[in-house]
Amino acid sequence: MNPIKTASVCGLGKLGACIAATLAARGLEVVGVDVDPDKVKKINEGVAPLDEPLLAETIRAGRSRLRATLDPRETVATDATFFIPPSPSLPDGSFSNEFLLKSMQPVAKAMKDAGKRNHLFVCSSTTTPGAVDAVLVPMLERELGGICGRDFGVCYNPEFIALGDVINGLLEPDLVLIGESDPQSGAALEQLYKRYNRNSPRIARMSIVSAELAKISLNSYITMKISFTNQLRMIAARHSKADIHAILDALGSDSRIGKKYLRAGLSYGGPCFPRDNRLLAYTARQVGLEAPLAEASDRINERTKQELVQKVQDMVQPGDTVAVLGVTYKPETYITEEAAGLFLAQQLKRRGHRVLIHDFAATPANSPSLHEFELISNLDEFENHPNVKLAVICCPWTRYRDFAPASGTRVFTPWHL
């Protein structure tokens, strides 16, 4: 396997655009591939194709080495191709391979037509454990007419990033996870990361299925920690003198536990945690086992959402106007997928309340689910709104700390802002 000096990135979405930009900014020649002409046009103009902090600056920093195209055949001139298309959840909890197959097949065909060998195929989308070896590798072997590990290489290389801080997360990770089809492919990707990362993260190399399990297990463990926190918060709420914030601060001081994600608040959401946790439960069922901790985390998370709705309902009268502040699943991103604030707004509206919403990043343009609600466009002006009975802060944007509505509007938040 040749050293990776040039790379292509198929899928210029929330993660793929950031991977392409950071690779170019760190010195690689990069070709981005996408089916969306608008994303390709923006990348070639040096413009960020989506909202993500530092992405625009990173694209500008590597612009001389970054270009985008609609043509997957342009990947042939690169040493490795990273694939980051969507991998949507199916009803049983597994992840679909449809978009990965559609993304990889034309690249493999282009490699065969060009007579190219030793290309490295890197899957960065989350997959159901076993899918790379059972589905993706056989497809590549058929399309390329070769043998994986001899004629080409495959690595499974998911990223552990947080939306709203993707650029820093890519460049300074705690962990680089590499599942390798063969030692040469893993070594080539490891050497790339040693040049690419600004820090010196742990680079963990293992079999592909081990890496698939490690990825979803890491996120499932974090969801378990969040659900434990919410379970404890609900118990503490039944004791009048219990202070959940003091309790969690004490628990987090133990090095075996740590303070990360040990914060009283609301349910976890977003595109990774809920889906990866359910995928772990699915993976256990597929081998005749159960994953009761993962299943319990999911149940507590759903109960946390319902508890929020009930608590808010108890604070207002039928038909009252409620403002939901913060409808993204976390600060510094516009993503509303499985967010507590969006869930609350939807439930209140269906129960007959007038619902106003506000967020510092999410808009109907980037989050179509918001089209059904009335928007608070100016939070300062809204503070003097006399007809809102309750304002609920559902996402802990720090800018909500100073929110001070007019008398007559009650403010509720489970977050310690």
C-alpha cells in the first residue's frame, strides 16, 4: 500500500466537507465528490457548503489543494478515498448500506476501468457490525475483480466528533480508530493521521468488525452515562432537600467516573448517540444475546422526554402560549434531530398550545421541522412579550443565561446555565 499523499472524499455533508477541508488545510491534495451540484459549486468557490464553526476558514486555508466534482472517476488519481454518505437507521435498529454501496460502486468501477491497483477504500460512515466484511468488501471485490488485502485495501475509520466543533474534533481527537483489512492498509492510514493530527492521539488498530463494535459501544457508553444522570435527577427531584448539581459535582470528582457528560439536564439527541445505542442492542440480538444496559438507556431517555412534557403541562393552562428556547440537540449546531426542545414543541402544539420557538442556529431553512412553528426572531424584543405564560429553555446555549422576560412570563429550565 502506497503512502497517502492525495485523497478523495465522497460525501460532502456535515462530516465529509470538514474532512475534505481539514485534509487540504494540513497539506494533502484533496478531491471532494458529491451528487449535489450546489455543494460542489460552493467548495470550488471556496465557500462552506453548510454551517459549521471554522469550516469556512479551513476551506480558505486549504483552497489551493481542494476542489470538488460530481464525477467519481476523479478519485482514480488519488491514493485513498474516504466515504461518508448517510447511513440511515432501519426500523429494526440496524443501519442501511444503500448509500455506501451507491457511493463505493462507481469509484470501484472507475478504478477497474483505469487498471489501478492498491487503492485504499476508507469507510467513515457508521455501519452495522459485520457489514463491511459481509457486504461492502464482497461488492468491492466483484467490481474490482480483485482480492481485498492484496489488490486493494479497506479500512473502517469512523470519527468521534461533536457537531458544532467538528474541525477541532477531527484535528485533535482523543482517539483514532482504524479497522483494517490488512496490516499494510492500517499502517498507511496510521501514517496519514500522524501527519494530519495536531495532537498525538491514541491510534487504535484492530480488525474491521472490532472497530465497528468499538465505535457504537463508545457512544452507547456515553448515552448510558447521560441516562444515569437523568435517572438520578428524577430520583433527587422527589427529595425536597436534594441538590442534583451538588450530587453530580461530587460524583464527577471520582476519577473512575469523571465530569464529562455528568450534567443534569434533558435527553440526549442528535444523529449519533440515539442511533448508535439502538444499533448496539440490535447487534446483540443478532447473535442471540441482549443488551439490557443499552435498552435501559434508551427507555430512560424516552421517559426523560415525556417527563419534560408533563412537567411543562403542569405549569400552564389549556391553550396557554409557551415559548420553547433552544430546539437544537446541543449548543453550537443547527441540528434538531431527536432534540428535547423540538420534541416538546411538537407535543405542546398537538395538545392545543400556541408554541413560539427560538434558537441561535436552527432555522426553517436548515431545519425544515421548524416550519410548523412561530419563530421568535429577536430574543431581546421577545423579553417584553406580555402574552407568553411560560418560557422553557431546552438547550443550554450560554446566551440564555441573561434571558430576563417581562413579569408574567415564567421561566423554566432543567439546565444549570
